[in-house]
Amino acid sequence: GTPARPLFFETPARLGFDVGVHTFDLYKLQPADLRFYRNSRSFSDVFFSQGRTQLEGMMNARLAHTFSGGTNFSMDYRTINNLGQYRYQRAKHNALLLGLWVPVGERYDAFLIFSKNVNRQQNNGGIAPGTVFGSADFSGPINAEVNLPELKAYTRHDDQTLQLIQHLRFAGDETAGKRVLRATHSIAWKKQNWKFSDGDDTEGVASDSTFFDTLLVDLRGIRNYIELDRIDNSFTLNTFKSKKAGRPSDVLAVGIKHSYFSLRQEPQKTAFSNLFLTGEFGITPSDRFALTADAALGLLKNIGEYQLHGNLVLGLGKAGVLKASILSQRYPVPLLADRLYISKRLFWNNSFEKPVENTLTGSYALPLIGFEATVRTHLLNNYIYYDQKSVVAQAGSPLQVAQILVSENVRLGKIHFDNTVALQRFNRSDIIHLPKWFSKNSLYFSGKIFKKRMLLDLGVDFRINSEFTPDAYQPLNWQFHLQDTLTQKPYPWMDAFVAFKVQSFRFFFRYENLQTIWNKSDVFYQTALHPQPFGAIRLGISWRFMDSNVEESGSNPEAPTGIGPARQ
């Protein structure tokens, strides 16, 4: 549940204004993540997992129900509660999605979706440099000295969204294979808050002061607070034709998207808008060929900003599948890179150039033998990063990244050997500190036992990466930043697991980080000064239920065919 970032370099899609905080994105649910189900049965799926104590657990729950008349209700809920092994590092996250799919007649569909995310994190700044694990002086993680010893630093992020999506079909019938002309309107209200604070009125930040270095502007306490209200409004006209129900063979769409922002970056308040033309094109004449593309072009104050995303899939029959994709974008400098206030005092106000990013990807897969190879290249101009003091900076020369990802899943009877190996190289290793290679491997038995009534998975997961200098984390501005004092050597991480499945019930037992059973002096840092947990047991269960709905006389519980919520 702690702040997270990928160790394999990525260029996520960005369009328009962005605050620049994504450290908790992994734990959030957004309206586009909600699934609706076309069936006449109630559906529920519950998963629960617990670690060493009752304060180390996670739960996922999904529920869907189709009412008489076709209205569909869907819910997705997730929660993470992790006390952590070290002092003052508890994380508690909650994410909720609720939605209604309401069909009216044969031509109109409405989707009403609500989402809410709350991320809470106690910040201990990591363990103190020089901590020696496994020595006589080390009496356990809970007693290790931390960099924010006052135990008052705290982060909370909140966001909630209410979205209404409406589809109106003017002409055509998808089920009959006729061309469809449809209009889509989407309106969404989103409220977000980001807050960090440390210190109090009596003692101030006290011993925490050295951790913040140049970011410490007031010994009485420091605070960073941002509040954002936004309204997204989009309208699209699209036409498509389906050879198979639910799978358009061609798509053409044009639209416009407007976003209004009301921003409070304590103490400043501003209001502004974004405006983009949007378009989508797709051709899928058969299962072996698909070409899709979508684009957005900025207007008015967004002139010069754009996003282009394209995908090509070429099936070769038994010879495999070829895929290619492109992402090209230019977007505004994120808010926190452009301007930062600490305790209502302006700390920096930059005039950076807008980033320009281009990513090309090609892959070949041969499912017959479980093989896939991917080659990807990134070219980034005006790359923004945070230096060793967590102060924002912009690269003066282009950043180039080359990546190769190969996976091979071998199966010999009931024995499985799944392997993934990745390589990446950077022309600017002074501003990118990521592993040059990593390997993920799983060796396990998978087969039915007890007269084929129970599915058993039994094996070991293994992960290792090259030596690298992991980034540090600064909770005050919620950013990962460079550091040069700690180097992480290759660390063999192993998990042993056993899992059972009987019909819709699943159970698993997992022992994580096996190496710490015999080696208590080495730890793994994915983030500098924040060691991964020592070995521990984790248990989990999952149960899926499917119940028939009670149908009223003359009702049609089946939801109408069509295309789901518009992509935002």
C-alpha cells in the first residue's frame, strides 16, 4: 500500500492539465474500470487476503445484478490495510465504484457511475542510513530508527467522481449487421484533494527537520495542500458496423471535449479550461487484422498539445501474431513541476517547456509454444525529473530508452515453467536510475487431484534484477527523486505458494521472501531507505457466486446489446 512506481520504464498517456501526483494510482479505481455484465443472473466475487497480523489485509468485492426490464447494477470495492513491519508506516486505502446501466427502449442507454478513493499513509521517511540488519544491535524492524522520528508526518489523498454517459442510436441495428449512427454525451464532476503535513503547534517539526533539507521553510510545521474541482464534458458522433454482435468491424468517430478546472493550491486560487478535438478510427475486417487509432488535438489555450495513439494487430494463423503500436503526445508541464507552495509560501515557479514523448512498440507472439517478444523504444524531449534534493528539473537533451521483453511459458504435462526476462538501456543514466535487466520466473505443478474435483497449484515464484540505485521518496511533494548514496545489489526474491480451487471457491497459502529464513542481513530496497518486508505468511480466499434473477412475467432481464461506456 505504499507509494509505488514501475521499475520497467513507462510513458503513460497524458492529455491536458495534470497535477503531477501518481504515487497511489496503483490502488485507485476510476469510472472506466467498472464492468457491466450482460446476463440474467446475479454475480458476486469476493476475495480476502491476510498477512502476519489482522492489520495486514486486503479485500476485493464485485457485485452485479440485472433487474427486470434490463437495468444493470454493478459494484466494485477494494480495501488495503497494512500496518507495516517498521514504525509509523501504516497504509490504509479504500476504493469504491458504483454504477447503473439503464436501457430505455432499443435506442438509448445511460450509464451513471460514482467512484471514490481515499489513500492514507503514515510517513516515516524510511529507516536511518547505516542500519545494519542481522547484527546484535538490530532488535527487529519495529525498533529500527526512522528518518521522521516525531511520527507526525501524514499523507491523505481523496478523489470522487460522478459521471453520466448517454448513448443515443439514430439509425441502424448492431445485431442485424447494419451500419449504426450514434451520438454519445459524457459529463463528469470530479473532486480531488492532496494533503501532507508534519509538525504541530507545540513542538513544530522538531527532529524531523533534517529530513526535509531545503524544502523545510518553517520549523513550526510544514504543509502542502491542493484542492481541485473539475467538470469534463464531451460529445461524440460515431458510426460503426458489426459483422459479429459486440465487435465492430469499422469505427469512425469525431468529437469535442471540454474540461473546466477550479484549482486551489494553498494559498492561490485559479480557474481555467482545456479544449480538445477528438477522433477515432478503426478497421477490423477479420479476427486476423485490426487497425485502430485515436487522437486529440488541443484548441485555444491548448494549441500545440496533442495525443496520438495507434495499434496494429496482424494474425498469422499458426505462425503467431504480430502487433505494433505508437504513442505520441505533447502535454502541459504538471502543476507541481511548474509551481510549488509549501506552508503557503511559493517555493518554486518554473517556466519549463512542454514535454514531448514518442513511444514505438513491436511484438511477436507464438501462443502455440507460449512465446512472446516485445521491443519498445521511447524518445522524450523536455523530460521532467526530481533531483537528489527532490527539486524539480528539466533535461536539456533528449532522453532515449530502448527495451526488450521476452516471455516463454513452458509446459511439460502438469509442470509449468513461466519465464519473463526484460532488458532496458538509457542514454541518460544520470537522470534515470532503474535496473538494466530483470527476470521473473515461476515453477509450479498445476493439475486436478481427488478424483479431479480439486485443482492444485504448487510451486515457487522467483524474481531478481540487476544492480541499480533506487530512487528515494519525498512525501512533502509526493515525488520519487534521485539519490546516489544507496545501491541495491541483485536480490533473489522467492515466494513459495500452494493454491486450491473447488468449483468457484479458491484458497491460497503463500510464504513471501523465503531468503530471510536463512539470510537476515540482506534486504531489498525498491525505494531507497524503505526495505521490503521480511519473510511472512499470507493467506487468501476467493468465492464467486452466480444466482438466477427472479423474472417478472413479461419482463426481459437481458440487457440490450450495444457498446459500453465511452472511454474517457
